[in-house]
Amino acid sequence: MKKLIAVYLFIGLLFGARYSNAQTSNTTTLSLQDCINIALEKSTAVLKGNNNIALAGTQVLAAYGQFLPDLSAGAGYNYDRGNNFYSSVGPEVVNQDRSAFNYQLTSSINIFNGYYNYSNWKAAKLNKQISDLTLDRAKQQISLDITQSYLQVILDQKLVNLDSSNLATSMKREDQLTMLNAVGRKPKTDLYQQQAQTSNDKLTLINAESRLRNDKILLFQKLRIDSSENYTIADTHIDDNEDAAHYANKDVLVQEALKDRVDLQSSELNTNMADWNIKKFRSGYLPKVSFAAGVYNNGAYFNTLNVNGANEMPVTQQSIPYQLGNYTYGLVGINAVWNIFDKNITRSNVQAAKIYADNARIDLQDTKISVETDVKQAHNDYINAVQQMETVGKGLVAAQMAYDAVNAQYKEGVTDFITETNAQQVLLQAQQNQVQASINMMLQKKVLDYAVGTY
């Protein structure tokens, strides 16, 4: 019986291990680029941006179609029966039972309509380009937003590691003090103070782990991922090199932004589109000329025909297909229309278009100012990040040397417990500052790339 139980336990452990491995293998590790790609695929702004591009494309197609001739076809069938009284040529009562058929095929094309179609087509093409650029800028903004959230998770992970290592140091010292106090080599006050410090370090770690979980949830929310348990965030190389050759010259970066920022290009195209809209509405002052052509036919077949009571039914009647095929006539014409007074509709449309164009130019100037401001602010933050890297690097070296010296003195009984724990906390703070400055350096370069328009 014991052997059988042992076999069952072995099988259970075996399947449990396989299940655990299967669960682990189903976990997907996401890199920074993976997160950006997922966001660019699932983001609401991108989905709507693609729809706006598709809509603008249909508007371009519709505007281009106005240059082409239209073609319409129609057909009809009429059946009439009953008495009709005619008095124009003599009092006659006609009783008839007749089926009538007709068809028509017509086409027309604008020869000249005051450049309305051409202006509308140019404006639609510009609107399509604006939609493309707007989507490009939205993708850049999404990429930066995901990068910020991703780096925040990376920062949280590194801070958790530092807090965990710091807690391990405190727990190790607490164990040592417990043994030293038992043999009378360290006072109980040191042990009590260390226990309090260990408890505080645990609380710090708990809070750090909580921030990490919350920031992961926020990142997955931006990625529109519901089940975060199946995903882990991969650690990444932190590019904290200042890259002064590329980022140091503020004036060069401003000029690059004025050339590369797609939102500025979009604003410039918007002013051009507004000018074409003015031309489009001005077409109302000019005449419109169109060419039209059509083919028409009709035929009828009498079942009965009585005039004043006498049977006037013809001996023979041509078939409907024969009539529709042979009794055809065409019409070709050129039409010209000049609206001399349209109740100020054209004038109002032109004035409104001019106001929109003026607002577009105001927006363009604001966008230029915003571009320069964005670059200058991002460059200031970059310079601050460079200075922080220099400062925290020196501080970390000094804090590490101070802790090593104080720790050695404390072990020899030369210094007190307060000095030891203070040195430990100063070292932890220096390590945290170094990690934060390093990630901030990488982030500020990304922000500067976004401000320039190259991210």
C-alpha cells in the first residue's frame, strides 16, 4: 500500500511539474519594441487614423470622378385602359387598352464650371496628405508614451532589486546582531534598532513591489492587453550615453524640427488646402458650361382601340422589340449657365473660406512656435539629465566608499550602529539616484527625438 501511494505521489509530482513548465512556456516576454508594435497595432488613435486616411482617399476619388462623364440609363412601362374625350380636333371618345414601353440613355460632362472641380480635387488631395501626416505624428506620440511607461516599469524593477538587496543586508546584520547579543558582544539597543530598520526596509520593498505591479497594469492597459499574467517585461539595455555629437547643439535641433516635424508639415498643407477652398467657392462667380447627349426611344402596343364606338384597331402592329430598336432618336447639346445673382451665397462662402484660411495661417505660426518651444524645453531637460548623470556617478562612488569604510569600522566596534545604518541608507539612495538618472537619460533622448520629429 505504501508503495502504491508513493507511485501516485510520484505521478502527481511529475504531471504537476509538466503543468508548471507548460504554464511558464505560455508566458510571453515583451521587449520595448514589442510593446510599441502592439500599441501601434491596437491603439484607438491609430485605428481611427487609418479610418480617416481611408475616408480622405474616398474623398479624393469622388473629387477626381467629377472630371469624368456620367452615364445613366432608364426604362419604363405604362399600361392604360379606359375612355378619353378629345375635343381639340372634334368631339371624339377614344376607348383604348394599350401597353407602352420606353428607355433612355443619357450622359453629360462638365466642360467648365469655374475651376470648382479642379480646386476641390486639389483640396481633397491635400486633405489626404494631412491625414497621413496626422497619423504619423500620432504613431510617434504613442511610441513615446509606451516608451515612458515601459521605462517606468524597468525603473520599478531595478528599484525593487535594490530594495530587496538592501533588505537582505539588513536581515543578515540582524541575524549577526542576534548572535552577538546572545554572547554579550553587542547591546540589545543595536538589535532593537536593527529590527526596526529591517521592518522599515521590508515596508519599502512592499511599496516598491506595489508600484511595479501598478505600473505594469498601466502599461498593459495602454497596450489593450487584458490578461497581464501571461506577459512579462524584458529587461533592456539602458542607453545612458549623452551622445553629445547628436544632441548638444540646440540650434541645429531646432532647424531639424522645423524641417522634419510632420505636424508642422500638416499645418502648412492645411493653409494650402484653405487657399484651394477659396478658389473653389470663387467658381460661383463664373459661368458653367456642360455637354450632354442622350438616346431615347418608346413604343406602344394596342390590345383594343375604339373611336366613337367604332373599332379602329389596326390590322397589323409592329412588335415592341422592333419599335424599341428602330424608333430611336438622339439629343446632343451644350448648356451654359451663369448665375448672375445667387442671393449672396457665393460671396458668403468665399468670405468664410478666407476666414478659415486666415485661421489656418494663425495655426501655422502657433505650430512653428510650439515646435521651437518643444525642442528648447526637451533640450533643457536633456542638459539636466546629463548633469544628473555626472553628479550621481560621483555620489555613488563616494557613498560606496563611505559604506565600505563605516561597515568595516562597525564590525570592529569602532563606530556605532546609527552611523552604520546611515551609511547603508545613503548608499541605497545613491544607487537609486544612479538608476533613476540612467533611465532618465535614455528617456530624455527619446523625448528630444520626439520633439525634433525623428522618433
